[in-house]
Amino acid sequence: MAEANKGHRGELKIYLGAAPGVGKTYAMLEEAKSRQRDGVDVVVAIVETHGRVETAALLATLEQLPRKVMSYRGRDLAEMDIDAVLERRPQLAIVDELAHTNVPGSRHPKRWQDVEEVLNAGIDVITTLNIQHIESLNDVVARITGVRVQETVPDEILKTADEIELIDLPPEELIERLRQGKVYVPQQITRALSHFFSKGNLTALRELAMRTAAQRVDAEMVAYMRAHAVVGPWPTQERLLVCINESEVAKELVRSGKRKADRIKIPWIVATVLTPSHEAMGVGARAAIAEALRLAESLGAEIATLRTDRDVAGEILRFARSRNASRILIGRARRRWPYGMFREPVAERLIKLGTDFEVTVVPSGRPLGRLALAPLWNAVPNVTGFLEALLGVAVASLVAWPLWSYLPVASLSVIYLVAVLGAGVRHGLWVALFASVSGFLAYNFLFTEPYYSFEVAQHESIVALLVFLISALFTGTLASRLRMQVENMRATQRRTETLYEFSRKIAQVSKLDDVLWAAVHHLAATLEVQSLVLMPGEGGELEMVQGYPTIDDLDPKDWGAAQWAWEKAELAGRDTATLPTADWLFLPMATASAVLGVIGVRFKDPARAGDPETRRLLLAVEDQIAVAIERTRLAADLEDSRVTAESEKLRAALLNSVSHDLRTPLVSIIGAATELASARALSPADRDALTSTVLEEAQRLDRYVQNLLDMTRLGYGALNLRRGAVDLREIVGRVRSDLARVLGTREVVVDMPRDLPPVDVDPVLIGQVFVNVLENAAKHAPGRTAIAIRARPEASSIRVSVIDEGPGIPPADRDKVFDLFYRVRAGDGQSTGTGLGLAIARGLVVAHGGNIRADAGPNGNGTSIDITLPVAKVPDAAEDTV
């Protein structure tokens, strides 16, 4: 998904620091200034100087947008005006303090959400962030500094950032800056030094910042390997399973799992186990689980919800083995009295049963409660189930014994039926049958005459015993069926989650290689198979394009099965009607239009190849893969069509410009030259007029050709600037002379101070800029109206405004007029001009490190083209004497 968004989403760069005052904002502003000199349109959306003189001085040299003032509790607070940023649409927006919380009533609660909207609008953003504001490090920072930061940023923001730059400063230097008053105002210095800014705190925070930056570098390396198809496939890696429940410390477990997974660089899963008692939980407990899962998802974890009737530990271990999670992270709970005294906590049971796992128990001062919402019961084997059945019959006998004197003997059999029902639900059919027989024998031994004997003296007792036995067997069978239904529902849930997980994976990728990698990896991980994808190459023959784990080659019989599956669009290979002796099972990837290729799987347990449930799952995954491949191909075709259409549009616009706007001066030149070459006698005045027409139209034609050449140079980056200190008044004077015929009797008012400093530009190219702008103004403004040229010095530049009294440019078109071949429609619906002049002007100005924009004239009348050019550096007097 990230690759797909790069075409329209802006790029995000984060300056990361260990603490306030290390220089993040200053470094960000220095880059903004550098980017501005390179011709990038940079705007400061919001920056806080915190009274730092150097930062304020650097900020003053950049364009700043006004802030949005909002009232809150009787105070006026200034926030970033996101609408102003979107309307201004700069190439780069500078946004300070990414973790800032906005004033209540703002569009978004957090500033990082404002930044997301700006990025989605296609605007690049540079911002700053301290390490203590990262969500997954919140607990660590609180333990280090004793302060829990409330303003946090999701880890996903850092993960999706295009670039992260660490601003590092040793603790001693930062403390010295603090003492000098360069970080906080003097009233706060003493308190800061004794609390947050102690040397130990700063050292620990610095280590956290460096570790975060190092993890980012490693992630970029892995992304590069995947993006460039580095030789693979890669070997299977470990996973971390974090188990949570409704406890208050669930979030701490999630954050601890995030840090552990990042430290050892493995994927991680956060799981909670639901039992029937989940429905009886309060709303607060359910909300706690949901909130912890949302936090885990925001930190990049995979989420899993497991279900079981009683065996929580067994369900956790089963899930861990199915997902190759070799490490389990769990919290230690205090035993709850009284029933907790008789049950072993889940953590201890996992340590005892999970001998093939690394189980980490996170201590906590608070009780974690019953993990995963259920008491811990052992994952019992059959022998244990039979012993439990005997125990249940014994308990039933103890309960029935004191009731013997008050109830009919036949009623006591119901107590034994309850024991049989419990055994069947917990351990299945055979244990239920054993409990039925055991209950029958106990009932006969204790409550039928002769007592304490298995003999039956009365015929009525025989009938009662048979009825009891049949009822017990029936009850046990129903209980075992209920257990099977639960297991089937659990299996159905696992299949559904498998398909949903895969659909999410392939929905997040846009390239064919990424889709195929996700497909083979998912099949191998979920079905315990080797998987591969075969697709036709350039010659039309099947080729192996992806495989997991590493697959060298296929046997001839396997190739034959794959070829059959592709040509016939039918299953072939292992346990099918076609080449059943092959080691691989092949499924065609078919859509409504064509067969795209073949998926092959080889099971570690060959018996699973013929399992109907496995086949259904494979077919469902195959359909999703085929649709995903078709989607990527359609996206590529659409992109090619768009590029072709844009190329045709550009070519048509260029031909129209050449055929119409270049033809006009040629017609005038040919007409005047024909008159001059005729034999008819011409008066000196007529001859001079015709000669002047030829010269002026030739100059006009030369300007058009020059614009085309400049457009080509700008497009290929071949523009050669011959810069020097130039007086703007000289450039404007020369341009007015060259455009004397175009301007005619129109008044041109030049308002430039005599002490205006020189500009550092190429006089020929900047002269061409003013030619294009003045010619555009003369073309669109009414006759005999004045054109004003005003220049005013700014901090390190000069702003020149060319103002006409024409109809003006609509606000929606003011940015577009600088695009190639874009022309604002005239009042009669006809377009005028080539659509090149202002586009060339912008390219030349930006090449000089300046800026050009269109705005309304004074009082909203006409148009003002504002050009900003850099001031030339004046040499020092000492340099002049050398």
C-alpha cells in the first residue's frame, strides 16, 4: 500500500531527538532554508521558538502561514491552520512538535492527524519528535524519568515515515545549553536540571533514541531487499506471542511485547482467549480488552482472538505451535481467593506444559486476574479424563447419600446424570461412556437392594437400572456431540481468520512480486507446506517466479502436472485424477478472462493433500491470489493508459501552440516582405513602417522560439546559469525597450528605490522572465491602462510585483497558470496565448532559488505577479582592500 500511495501522498521526514533542546527545530529550519534555495516552495505551517534567539532568526527568513486562533476556557490559543496549508499547497510544509495535542474543537485531536491529512493532499512535511512521545516507549520513559508523558504518537507514524534523522547531543552539552538559557526560560532551569534533565535520564533517553534510529535503518534494509527481489526466499523466522486479558496491565504487556519484538527483530502476535464466561463480563472489562488490542494493532502487531470452553493453556499452546511462535510473553497473576487457591495460574501451567517454548513472565505489582477470561485447566490426556470421570461419580455419590432418606431412589439417578454430562462435555464420547458405566455400577452398589453388592434382588430395580444406563449413555453421547460442535466451530473460525488475514496482506501490496511473495509465504505458514507459483514467461512457457521455502527445481512428473493444470484449468498432481503420484498438488490461478498461472503445494504430511477441508481452503486462497494478480495487472494497464493520454495531451497542446501562435508573426513577416519586394513604388514612410513590422514580428517570433528552447532546457535540467550581481532597474529598462511595440502607448509605472540592492541572477534569463510577465499583462489588460512594476527589499531577497488592471485570475486558476499550456479562458470563451510564458517564468525563477506566484491586485482588482529573487552578497571592505 505504501508503494501505491507514493504517486499522490506527500513524503514525511521526522527529526528525532532524545530530549527537548538537542536542536531538532533548528536543524529542521536549516533544511527548510536549504530546500528553499534549491527552488522548493517551502512554507512554515507552525514552529515554536520557545524564546530561542537563533531559532527565531532562522524562522524569520521563511514564509510563515498565519495561525488559527481558537478560544478555550476564556483564552485565545493559536493552532496550525490546516485549511490555510491545504489552500496554499506548498511543496513542503514545516510542522513542529508532531505529538502536540490540539485545542478541543479542532478538526483532529492530535497534530499528527493534521499532518496525515496534509500528506494525503500530496504535500511533503518535515516535523520534529522527541523519543518520549513514542507510544511503545511510554512505559519505559515513565520508569526512567518518573514522568508519564500524555502526548504520544503511534509507532505506525514512524514506520511509514520516508526518512528519520536523529539529532544527537551528548548529555553534558545539553545540560550546558540548559544552564545558558537556550532551552527553557531561567525560571524553569533549576527544576529541569533536578528532574527530567539529570545526566542519568538524558543518557538513558539518548540510548533509546539511538536504538530506535538503528531499528529504522534495519527496517529500511529489509524493505530494500524485498523491493528489489534480493535472492530468496528467506528462511522461516521466529514469532512472539503476547497473551493478554481484561487486566489493567494489559497495555503494559503489549508495550513490553513491542519492545521485545523490535529488539530481537521478529514478528509478534497479541492474542486473547475467550471462554463462555466472556459473555458474563462487565462492559468495562470488555472495553479494556478492546483497547489493549487496538493499541497492539497501532503498534504493528498481528491480532488474534481465540476461543475455548475451558482449556486456556492448551488453546494458547495450540495457537503458538500453529503460528511458529517460539516465544510466549505473559503476565503473572495473583491467585484469587478462594477458588484460585485450588487452580494453578495460566503462567505456571504454560511453563510446565510448554517445554518447547521460551515463556517470559512479566511481573507486576497489580493482580492480572484470570488470564484469557477462564480458569486454568490442564490439557488432560485420556487417562486423566477417566480419573476425572471416576471423581465425578464419587462426588455424585457423596451428594446423593444424605438425600437418600428424603428422595425416592429413582430420583437419585439424576445426580449421576449430571456427572456423566460434565464428563462428556469436557472429554468426549469415551469418557462419557466410562462415566455412564461407572455411575451405573455406583448407583447399583449403593442404592439398590441388596445394598453394597452388585446383585439385583428385585425385578423393578433391574428396569430402573437399565433406564438409568440408557439415559446416561444418551446424555454422554449428546455431551460429546456438543464438544465436537465446539471443535468444528473453532476450526471454522480458524479458516475464516486465515482467509481474512491473507486478504488483508494482499490488499496492502500493489506490485506483482509482493502479491506472489505474500501468497507463497501465507500458504507455507498456515498449511505447513512448501509452496510455489508458476507463471508463463516471455516465451509462453511456465517459469517458477516465487517459492517458499527455497525450492531448487521440480521433477519431470511435477512439471507435467503443472503444465496440465495450466493448460486444462484443472487440479493436477498429488491425490488427483491427473498424475496422482506427483509430489506436488497444483491448482490453476484462473479468472473470468484467462488462466494466469499455477500454484503448487507440497505437504509435509502427504495425507493432508486429500483432505476436503484443506482443498476448500486452498481453492479459496487460490481465488484471492488470482484476483489480486488481476488487480495488479489492471492497475499497471491503467497507469500506462494514463501516461499515454497525458503524452497525447501534451503533444496536441504543443502542436496547437506551434501551428497557431508561431504562425501569426510569420504571416505578418511574409506580408510585409512581399510588399517590400514588389515593384510598386513605396513612400519612405511606408517602407519604414513595413521594415519595422518585419523586425518587430521577427523579434516576437524569436521570443516564442526562445520560450520553447527554455522549456526544453528546463525539462532536461540543462539550464546553465551565469549569475552575477545585477541591478534590477537595468533589467527592467532593457525589457521595456524590447517590448516597446507590444506595450504601445500603455503607461508603465516603475517604482524601485534608488538604494535597491543588486540581485544574484543571470540577467538574460531573468530578463526573459520579465518579458513573459509584461507581455502577458499587456495581452490581458484593457488598452491604455497602466502596468506597475514595484520592487521592495526583504530579509535576504527582493520581491518584485508586476501589477495590471485586467480582469484578474480566478483563485482556482492562480496556481494552474504556471503549468505548461494552461490558459485561462477569456470572456468570449476563447483562449489566448501559448500557455508557455508563465510556465517558463516559474522554471527560470525557481532555478535561481526564487519564487513566483499570482495574486489579486490592489483592492482585489487586476492581477499581481509577485517574483522573489535572491539578493547578491556584498563583499566585505576587508576583502576589497586585498
